[in-house]
Amino acid sequence: MPMHPIAQALTKFQTELQQRATLVAVSKTKPLEDLQIAYDQGQRVFGENKVQELQNKQPVMPDDTEWHMIGHLQRNKVKYIAPYISLIHGVDSLRLLNEIDKQGRKINRVIPCLLQVHIAQETTKFGLDIEEVRDILLTNGPEKWPFARIEGLMGMASLTDDKEQIRQEFRGLKELFDQLKAEGMFLHTLSMGMSGDYPIALEEGSTMVRIGSSIFGARNYT
């Protein structure tokens, strides 16, 4: 029996990445059947960008599935995912960080987070600027948010065909990541790179890539 296209694509990425970076299979808009195929192929980390989809899928998938929130997260939705979310990629404001810490404190659970840095030239993308990141990590210090554990940075490059621009955006984020570590911050995750630009992200030092359409096919937007 021929291998299912999802399993085939996933095997390619698993082989390509190996120990280089963690693969987040971006399953947003995809049915549970597709997630199960990926799970059966050994994938355990899945990324969703809507809280409602997480609430629908999380109770049905096996218990060892890791759920990553990769989209823009509204503060009033944090409480719904706080009990089980494995990593929140898009902490793009101080108010959101405060809310994650508040909800984690309520249930006595530390919630791992990444600070989303605005590296793209597009104004439509969310994210903190470099000074805001430095203020959170160096001026205030992570100990201010004991239930929102900051584990690294995340960034999304510009949607452009200019590969050199993408490379420079990723390189700048990696330089910031390294600078913060050199200044004493315990950061170990750098999430950058998606289906269209992950090879560049890997070359520039990404430790986590978010791959959706290249595994599951085109999105099912309705």
C-alpha cells in the first residue's frame, strides 16, 4: 500500500531536520483524521492558531500530543488553553504576558512562552520591538512572571520573494537571541521558519520550524 501523502511529506521533514530543529506540524483548519495520520508517523508536536480549534482537537487526540499556540492570542482566551498548552509562540505584548502569568498562577501551572519579535517590514504582523524585548528580559527580568516561563523568541519574516531580505530578518533575530543569552538570559528556543522560508531559517540558526501546507496541503479556509 502506498504511503499517505501526509505521512510521506512528514517523513521527508523528519529526515531533513533530524537533530537540527524541532518540527511543529501546523494543523490549523485540518481535520482530526489528518492529525492522526501525522501522529501515527511519529509526529507529536502540533501547532494551531485558534483557541476554538485547540479546544475541539485537544480532548480527542492522544494524551502525549503537544499543543503549540502559534497565532495571535487574545488575552480573554488564555484561560481556555492554560491547563494543557505546551508552548505559546506569539507573546506579542506585555499585557498578554501578564495575563498568561495570571492564568498560570490560578491553576498553579507554569506555561512556557516565546516572545514574538516584529522582524518583518510589514506593519500587519504582530510582535514586540527589540527595546520591548530587552525591557521584559533585562529590565524587569523573567522572575516577574513566574508562571509564564519565557523560553525563547519567535519571529515571522516578510512575505516576499526577496530571499536576502528574509535572510537578514532571520539573522537579526538570531543576533538578538545570542546577545540576550550572552547577557545572562536562559533562552533555548528560536522559532522561525515556515513552509516557504524554513531552509533559510535553518541556515540562520532556527531551533524550531512551523510547517503546515508542505505537510498537510492547502488550508481548508471556508
